[in-house]
Amino acid sequence: MAKALQTAGVDRVSTWIMPTHAERTYMENFELHSNRLRRVAEILKDYGQRLGMEYVGTQTLLIRDRYPFLHTLAETQELMDSIATGNVGVVLDSWHWWTSGDSLEQIQKLKGEDVILVDANDAPKGVAREDQLDNNRQLPASTGVIPIKDFLQALMAIGYDGPVRAEPFNQTLSDLGNDTACQATIDSLKKAVALLG
């Protein structure tokens, strides 16, 4: 599969990591992820590809199972260090960055190459950060709850040069026709980028 992706010009792939487990303790889960993702990263490296890992910071998901698992940028960096193949980084999602309580300073400590992919989202108004639901996101720069301008400026400051995509889980958007939903998404991304001046 990595060879086919290379032929297609793909140099970044990504996955997300569930922030809980029903049976494995934090360290058991950490070692399992480290070993499995190291093997994946080694294969991808042979084909010139980088692996991005997305942490899930939504607080309401942390009580889903018995054992919590990594759900912050710092913990994801520990997993990156443990894998240690040189081609692993983070998928930085404004939603998970904000819901986890991570800071701009943490982004500013990264190098541009540490970030594989960026997701831009906003959050509904009137819902406390710790009560946000992962499947109820808004398009970027649509509510102003998540400081998307500051988030994107921090990424620019570290030299991030990869893709930025919107990833709303939003029923209102889903109910629109494909063309209308696509245009709304494009408009929201342009609005977010325009905040940078």
C-alpha cells in the first residue's frame, strides 16, 4: 500500500488515537501503540512517507472506557519520541488542541516538520470546553470559540508548510447538498486564512 501511495505522490499519511481503552492501562496501551506504529513508520519511511498521529483531546471521551490514554500534545510527543524513526509527527487539530487545554506556547516549541497535517475546526457557542461533544464541531472561524487566528499564526511561526483541512462533524453541514457543503467549507477555510492578513 505504501508503494502505491508513493506512486501517487503521497508523502504524508495519518491516523488518530483513541484516548481511552477498556482493558489496557496507560503504559500497556502506550507500549502497544509504540511498537505497532514503529513498524508502520519503518515501512512508510522506506517509501519516503511520514506518519502523523492525531491525539483526541475531547474531554467527554475520556470517560468512555475504564483507562484513559494519551489526549494531549505533550503525551503525543512522548509517543513520537518512543517510536523514534524520524518520520513520525503530529496531526494538529485545532479542536483537540483546544479541548485538551493545550497552549499556543506548546505549538511554538514544535518544529515545522513535527506537524504532518493540520485540521481546522471551531466549536459551538454556549458549551463549556469540558462539555463539548466530538461529533458536534463547527467550520473553522465560524463561531470564534476556538482562537483559529492564533492557532494558525503559531503554525506559521514554526514554519509549518503542509496541508490544512476542515473537519467538521456537523449535522447542519451534512444535511446540505455536496456542492453547497463543499462551498461552505471552502469559504470557512478562506475566512480562517484571511484572518492572518
